[in-house]
Amino acid sequence: MPGLFGILELGKRTLISQQMAQSIVGNNIANVNTEGYSRQRTDLEQVGSLRTPWGTIGLGVQVKSISRMRDALTDRLYRDANGAYKEWETKAQFMRQIDSIFTEIDEAGIGSKMDAFFNAWQDLANDPESVQPRIALRESAIALTDAFQQTANKLKWQKENINNRVSKVVDEFNAIIKKIAELNSQIPAAGAKNSNANELLDERDRLLDRLAELADIQVFERSNLGIAVYIGSTSLVEGAFYQELTTEVVNNNDLPVVNVLGPDGNEPNLQSGELKALLDLRDKIIPEYEDALNTLARNLVEQVNAYHKVGYTLDGETGFNFFDNRYITAGTIRLDPQIEEDVNKIIAAAEDAAGDNTQAMRIAALKNLPLLDDFSFRDYYASLVTKVGLDGQTAEDLSRSNEILTRQTMLQRESTIGVNLDEEMVDMIRYQQSYMAASRMIATVDQMIEAIINLR
């Protein structure tokens, strides 16, 4: 009701409201460097009004709510951009390691060993009656098969590393999904008790940011049920209910492969994120390199054996394979046991005639013949090395470009949720002035009441 005591009540509400607003400003300033903190704002509203014979008068101000400054659109743009960045960053990281596998250092790679192998055949053709070129050829062939096997094994090790990381990513993903569902159940209760749920909301948003780095997600608001999280058309979180990704281990060429399955038992349709990068590397990119290496090894075995088997040794024997034709992959290629044990089984002649070097010349000439998709053996391997380098460079370029886009969207989001100290200082002064004015008003009313009490 109107009157001096009504004005005192109005002043009290003003003091309380401005004090609360000042506390929120202080909290914003304190959390200016806190990762994931959303700037808060005190929403004030009129208490109401009172009709009097002289007109309607206001009853002051009160705190309506404390709001978080968030924008769903900028959140989605940031998470999409960051998910794409994490995908290409992960690919670039592994491609650097794969590129180092194919790098020719100190002539230890397949390319250098292949050159030495065919040059050794040429040396044998120059001296087909001697044992020394045969010994050198055998050692060169062993070095080449070792290079094939080491390269294949290193690619296999990369896939094993990726497998381990896939398991860890799925475990982290599921842990986040579970925590988001728990927060969905806690946040409405916190709001119902008039307690501040903003910290829980910030924690949930931080979890969503991390989840979007691991795999592309869609987030939908479900009013009092919290949020829903989807991968493609598959629901992962609905309120307090959640479903996890699952894994199954299958053997693929003696390598345990961790397959990722959605709650429906099907592979999730991933469009970006770290998990997509790992699965692409393991199931598409590295197998493509392995297939190319296996094609090179198989054709090398078949072509060399085709000439070697029909030729003659120094003793007039024939029918010997140079490479063991039971092992024709890059990871298993090896010399025929008879050649490895006895260099006299190495064939140089097309006929059982002294000084004949025809087969050695033919095998040496294989180096430059277009036998693999119009490529020679050496050029085919060089094209593989080039492809690895280009794939790595593409990953690096897309990683950098998506990093720039992520920073831009992050700055756009920070303009909404970030704490601006200049703005907070202005608000601090504004609320201080209002508080001081309300204090002055209460002091004035106190004097007026005292004057009335002192009337005689």
C-alpha cells in the first residue's frame, strides 16, 4: 500500500535486486578466463502496480531470473566446424606418420632397394658365369623383400594403433552420453527448486562441445525433458534415457578390427569428427596403400618368376622360381628357399649354353617395362609415394582451413557467451549508482518518518 513504509519496502526490493545484479557481475568477472563459462545476466522486472485515487503507482523492482547468454545457432555452427577440424587434424596427424614410412632415407626404402635389385640383375647379365654377382643379387633381393615386409608391417602397426584409439574414443563418447542424460534429469529439478541450474547447463554444453569433436551430432531442445542427441537418424539421448555405441572385434587378415555399431546394430553414419577420421584411415586410406603394395609385390613375384623358371642354371638345371610363389603379398614376399640356400640356382641363361645372359637381361629390363597400369615397377611405386604425399598434404590443408573456420565461429560464439570486462565494468557502475540512489531514498524516507514521529 502507498505511504512511507511502502516506499521503504520499495527501497528494500531495489537494494536486494541491485545487490543481486552486482553479484552476477562479480561472478562474470571472476570467470572471465574459465573455459566453457557462459556469461550471465540479471533479468529485472517490475513488481507490479497499485491503483490509487490519484492514479497508478509502481511498486518497485525484483529479480525475475538469472539468464545464461547462449545462442543455439552459434553453438551448432561452432560444433560443426570444430568436428570437421578434429576430423582433418586427426587424419593429418596419422598421415604424417604414414608419409614417414614411405620416405626414402639412406636408400633404405622400397624404391632404392628395387633399383638395386634390378641393377644386380644387370650386373649378373654382364658376368653370367660368375658366382659373385649371384651372391650380390641374392643379398639385394633379401634387402628388397625385407623393405616390403617392414613397410607392410608398419602400415599394420598404424592400423593397430588406430584400433586402440577407436576403442578409447567410443568409451569416452559413451561416458559423455551417459553424463548428458544424467544432467538432463538434474537440470529440471534444479530449476524447480529455484536453485541456479546455470552451472549444470554450462557443464552440459561443455560435454556437447567435446562430443561434437568425437562424432557429428545433432542437438534438439525438448522443453522440460532437456535435450535430445542424435547421430544421423539414431537417437542417443532423450531426456534421462540414453543409448550407447557398441563395439565388436572381428579378425581381418589376422588383425583384430574394432567395428563401431550404433544402438540399432548398424554402423553409424558419421559425417565428421575424430571417430570418422580413425575409421576412414583404418578401413579406406591405409587399405588402399596396402593394396597398391600387394599389387606391386605380386606382380614382381609373377614377372620375375615367369622368366626365371624357364631359364637354365650354370649346371643346366631349370624350373626354379626366384621368389617363393606361395607368398605374394608385401608382408610375406620372400625368396624361394632353394635360391636362398644355393646361389647357383639363380638363372641367367635362356638356353643351356655357356655365357648366355638372356634371362638376366630380360629380368633386368622389367625395371622399365610398363607392366602395371602402364607404369613400370619403379614408377608404380613412385606414384604410390606421390599419392601418400598428396593425401597427407590435403589433410594438412583441410586441417588448417577448418581450424581457421573453427576460430571464426568460436569468436562469433564468444561475442555472445564470453565475458567482456568493459561491459561488466559499465554494468557494475550502473548497478552501483542504482544501489546508492535506493540507499539515499531509504535514508530520506527514514528522516521523513522520524519527522512525523517527532510531531507533538
